[in-house]
Amino acid sequence: MLKYLKEEGLMGPRLPLLLCPGCGHGQVLNYTLHAVDRIIKEDKMAKEKLLFISGVGCSSRLTSHYLNFDSGWTIHGRALAVATGALLANPEFRVVVFSGDGDMASIGGNHFIHACRRNMDLTIVCMNNGLYGMTGGQQAPTSPRDMITTTTPYGNPEEAFDLCKMAEVAGANFVARWTTAHPHQVVKTIVKGIRKKGTAFIEILSQCPVHRKANPADMLETFKKMTVPWAKAKEEDKDKIPIGEFCDHDKPDWNASYEKILDQYKS
Amino acid sequence: MPKLWIDERYCKGCLICVEVCPTSAIASSDRINARGYVIPVEKDMSICKVCGLCELMCPDFAIAIEETDFK
């Protein structure tokens, strides 16, 4: 697998990754490459059909710098807008958007809502580490209550933004949340998301060991303890974070709806 | 016995592979690579079950495992 990734999936000479030791974003890139490899082998899909788009941030450096696929490194928060444009120009693309929580929830919040509402044929992989990692660990909209960050040294007074609920309400076809401590589930979900027509939103809780000042392996253990599969959640689990696949609809995506309208006025 | 590769140039010493290994076939060591990180070494590859978790969960693509003898 590593040999394949170095020869096919990754730009070999650009390794090692620029990320800090133990960063969860590298793990998400690893899972995504496993998923993409499975898609290419099982569906016999051409490598040129995949397009990776990212914005600005730690997580968004992954696609354009290290992947040996077609990719775009776009402006901050507007990755979804660029991905929408790419999809309108060529509906054959299977677009994967890599984004962090600052890119997706804070500056690109409106683009996120409307990409989900239009049900564009995108796969959005959102790496949520609960703070702004690249700029020094400031409080983000996704920081949980009472979390210590550099801008909230006595605890965060605000409630966190639940991106999965937002995507589901806005109209995405497929919504799931996992953590970096669930590798096989993440790979399976990304495979499902890329195959899915319509918006597939996959939030992956990722660790930032540098700004949370913790050991990465301990943070993975904490992720396992603080999450619960939503279907099995009991009364005493209400403080834990629900994980799993939240919804799986088959609503028509934007391109399909547009083709239908065009067909009415042909002939 | 499975074969383990650890690429010392890419490893950043987070030791996630050591923690996730269910059979403790990998261990941390005293060896330090060129960037100053403590790198893991193989301890006992005869107990390795080739689950592939170390390869899948490595953030830096520094480790690979391969089954060499198929039964």
C-alpha cells in the first residue's frame, strides 16, 4: 500500500508532510487515499475524473501539495464555490473538497449552507479540530464549551457549532461524523460518500496535539471515550458526541435536476 | 514472518503506531532520526497479525507492513 501511495497517490519528493507530529490531518489524508484507491480499483474509475479542491488552512495544504491528482488550492472559505463551478463546467467530475473547521464553519459558512441546499454532487471531508490551528490555536466556532484556547484562557463561553445537524437541515444527501480513532469506518464512509450522488458531508474529528498540549495517542483514546454511535446512545450518553451516519437520502442532485429542466425544452 | 518498513526520513515520532498495535509488535526505542524525533522499532514480528492498523493510522506515511508468507 505504501509503495502504491508513494508511486501513484502522493508526490514522493514533497514528503515528509509539513504538519506537526501526531496531527490528525495526516491520518485523514491516509484514510482518504485508501478510500480513493478502493474506488479506483473496484469501480474502474479513471484517475482523471477525481478532482480535489481545498481552501486555506492546515487541512487544506494536504490536497494541492501532496496529492498526485488534479487539485485546486483556492481562496479562504470559498473551496465549495470553486468546486461548484468545476462541477458545472464538467458534471463528470467526482469532486472531493478538503476543508478544516475554520475554512468550512466560520469564513465559508454561507457557502457551506448553500452547497448543501443545492445538493451539488460533492464529497466534503471536513476535519474538525475545534480551533484555528495554523494561526496559533484561537477559539473557533466549533470549539466546545469550556475549552481552553489562546483567546479563551479561562474557558470558552460559547456553544459549539454542530456542522452535521446544519448539513442535514440544509439538505445534504449523506451526512456522517467519525473521529480519527475510527479508521475503517472513515475509509468506508468516504468510499460511500464519493459514490453517492448529491452532497456527502463527512465530518472527522481530528486531534491538534500541539495546541491542546496532549499526547496524540492519548487524544485518540479520549476520542473513543467521548463519542457514542448515535443509534446506540442511551440516556446516560447525552453528554457524549454522537457519531455515525446520520442520514442517507436519494434526493436528485443539482446536475440531475438541471438536466431534467433542459430536457423539457429540447426538440 | 511479516515484513515491517519504517521510513526514518518521514517519521515524526508521534508513536501512534505503538499505541494502536493490538499485539505490541512495535515498540519505541532510543534511536533518533535526522530530524531529532524518537522513532519506533520492531520488537517481535512473529506475534504480528498484519491487521494493518499501524500503516493505516500513521499520519506521515512512514510505516508499511507486508505479509510475506501466505498459508
